[in-house]
Amino acid sequence: MSDKDSIYSQPLGSIANFSFDEKVVQVFPDMIQRSVPGYSTIIAMTGVLAERYAQTHSHCYDLGSSLGASTLAMRQQLDQRDCKIIAVDNSAAMQQRCQQIIDQDTANTPVELVEANIQDVDIENASVVVLNFTLQFISKEERQTLLAKIYNGMLDGGILVLSEKFCFDDPHLQELNTDLHHSFKRANGYSDMEISQKRTALENVLLPETIATHQQRLKTVGFHSVDVWFQCFNFASLVAIKGQPPA
């Protein structure tokens, strides 16, 4: 059970860049549920997609695994698939708590936790790769290289799930979706001060791009089928499929 997110509930004289430290770990489940429209649906359907595309004796990667929500969603669908899930995150606090959560889970699919930057991890024999709200924290200059490495480490018929906060080229749509997102957060109990202070903390850390930019980059590295399967306001999830599934 997580604590309620109140990190930005008091006025802060100086707002540091957002980081996945111990304070965030303690409130992360509450924070992300109250901040990301459609989060529960994206996580649940990540498991459904893994069940469809995971290949026997392959690896399923959860890159930027935080507390393992996507890992658990996959694990609960893959008991009979003889797969291994590799959950990667560079936050020691996140990984420590994630291990405790995995230890309490009753599913049988093996999970390996790796504390590292996702750019430094080799992707091998992968049939499912998940980047749920992770790429947005990687510098824009590194994103294509990372996606190319993922693509090269995937099996034919493998799937990449990429969920992100997006921005819009159209100024009206950008303003509209930002306002709707803020209304969503207010409806979930955040004050205007909390919304403003967290936005300041994230503005140099979370770097969104347009859906079209992500789609083009995925096609550039080799994915032949790329589509948006879920969107709510300025949050969406894409699937990208490599080649053809095995016969």
C-alpha cells in the first residue's frame, strides 16, 4: 500500500528537478494513478499484448520498470509460456521496492531485476519490449539509438509497447489537452499549486514529442507496423511490430 502523494502540497522556495528518489517511491502508485489518464488500462492491456505476442523461450523486457506494474501485468499472463521477464530501472530505491513487490507475487514466470540505465542494457532474444512512460525521460538525441538497439534485439513478430506523454504541433490542441490534463488532476484531488510545482519540476526532465515524431522514428529504425492503440488527452500508447510472426 502506497502513501498519498503530497510531495508538492506545500510551497517550495526552490523546486528541484523531478527524480525517482525515495520520496517518490513511497507515493508512486498514488502519484501515477492520479496523474496519468488511462494508466490502469495501459498497464492491464500491456499484459494482454504480452500474452498475444510473447514467444516461447524468449525474453520480455520492461524498460524503466519503476515498481514493476508492467512486469506484473505481463507475468500474470505468461505462466505457461516459458519466458523470462527482465525489468530494468536505474533507481536503486525503485528496484529495492520492486523486488519486495515481486517477491509477494504468486505467478511463476521468472523475473530478473537489473539496476542500470536502459541505454546500457543489451536487448537479446526479445519478443516483447515495454517502454511505459520511460522514453520521455531519455534525451531526444539518444532516443533513436535506443530504439534501434531494441529493434535489433527483437525476434521477428515481436512487439514494442511505447506509452508516453505527447505534445501537439497545433497550439490550440496543445492548450486544450494541457488544460484537460490539469482538470483530470484537479478531479483527482491535486491543488493548482501542486500541479504548478510538479510541472516546474518536470519541465527540464520529461521531454515530450508529437505522436507523428514517435511514429516516424519507429519506422526509421525498422518497425513495419506502428499504430496508436490508446489515447486519452496528451497521453497515448503505441504498438510497433517487427517483421512477421513465426509460422
